[in-house]
Amino acid sequence: MARNRNETLAKQKSAMTEALKKIEKCRISQSKTLIIGYNQYITVFPEEIRQLTWLTNLYVVKTDIKVLPDWIGELEELKVLNISYNVIRKLPSSMVNLKTLKKLIIDYTGIKKLPSFIGKLHSLEYLEIAYNIEKIPQCILDLPKLKRIETGGWDNSHLPALVAKQYELNFNEYSRRFEHCKKNKSKKLDLSYLYLGKIPKELSDLYWLEELILTGNELTQEPINNFV
């Protein structure tokens, strides 16, 4: 038992050392993006990140971190925060200070209820969550700049308000991509991950298309002849 514990502690120390090297490199270069993780032996959110107040993109992914520190709200320049694949169960209320945050990715965490203060992140455009979410406050669904809520295709029928909002946002995104293609006569149209149930009929009007991407949809209809 003692030997196993010593081996685990050694691996944790090694993992944290590697993370700290990346943080130090980011500090020296003043890089706006920091990516650490992909190591189950990282168990603590590194305090050293607190000093990187210029960060705009922070990815702390796939670790054994259980707590997101309160000081995360001090990183007020953040535009992207990805803490997916961690066992974090709670978002600290200090995140309300992340006024420029555009993208929040918290899928595959221990978070089951989204806090209402996310509704005050008025710059948020993209929210990625997973199947374990049990409750979403209406104020989040009313965020003025929200364009996408990604749930990885999981069944969210227990959250009808979320399903309705996803349908609305997906339709808006489809319309935006379609109109852009039509206006510019683009030869490529990417409609991936819009969870379309069928192929829209108006696509047959885009006779100049050479490439149509439909990955990540839920199509129950045969392809339109034009694109076979």
C-alpha cells in the first residue's frame, strides 16, 4: 500500500511539474493562450495561473481537479474557458466578473445545475454542457448574444426549455450559413452539428454547390438528388 501511494505521489508531482513549466513558459512569453491537463494526476488547479491576468484562452482539460478556485474571476480578459473532463462540481460565483467571456465549455464535469449568475455573462456566445445537467435557469437561455448550446446530441427531453432554445439557435445558425452561401454563391456549405432532422428543400436551389457537409445531424431523409 505504501509503495502504491508513493508511486501515485511521484506521478502527481511529475504531472504538476510539467503543468508549471507550461505556465512559466506562458508567463515569460505573455501568451494569451494556456493549455494544460490531459493528465489524471493533476489534482489541483495551479495557483500560478492566477498571475496570468492577460489570458484570453484557458484550457484546463481532462484532469482530476475537483475545485475551480474563486480567483478564476480575476482573469477578466478571458474569452474562452474550457474545464471539460474534470470532476469539478461547482462554478464559483466570482465568474460573474468574466464580462468578456464568449465561450464556456463544461461538458463531462460533475456540474449538474448551472448557476443563475451565468445569465449575467452577457458576452457569452457558446455554451457547451453534457448530459448530466439537471437544471438550467431561464436567464441563461435569454443571454442576448448566445448563438450555440452544444450538448453533444444527448437526450435532453427532461429540459424542454433547453430543447426549445437549442432548436431556435440551430435554426438561426442554419439560416445564417444558408444566406451567406446564397449571397456569396459559395461552393461549400457547412451545416454540421445543427441537429437537422431532414435536409431543407431550399438547398436544391444552390445549384452551384460542390461540397455540402452534414456531419453531426440526425437526418432521416435520403440525400437530395443534386448532391448524390
